[in-house]
Amino acid sequence: MTIKQLASFAVLNVNGGERVSFTYDEIDAETGDMISSNNKGNFFAVDENLKKDIEDIRAYIQEHKLAE
């Protein structure tokens, strides 16, 4: 059995849609050995709850990291 561990993700605005790109590692659940790393995937956010979460993250960054 393998464990997929999220390594990073980014949200990009592509043609008015939110595209989520991510990388992950696969780890052997019994030994802890790395099976593969830097695997990539992506999808468009279509779920309304996910789109709201993305909006909330952007607002947080704007308010707490970019405001002077």
C-alpha cells in the first residue's frame, strides 16, 4: 500500500476559471521508503465550496500579507 503525500499546490486563474496544480510524493506505507516524488496533477475548481475556500485564501493574503 502507498501513501500519497501532498508536497505543494498553487491556484492559477486561467481564462476566468480556477486551476489547481499540485505535486505529491508516493511513500511505501510499511517501510516509509520513497516510491516516487514530484508527481504532478491539476484540475479546475468547479465545486462551489472549493471556489469559496480559494476566494477566502486570496482575501487572507491580501489583508494580512499585502496590506500596509
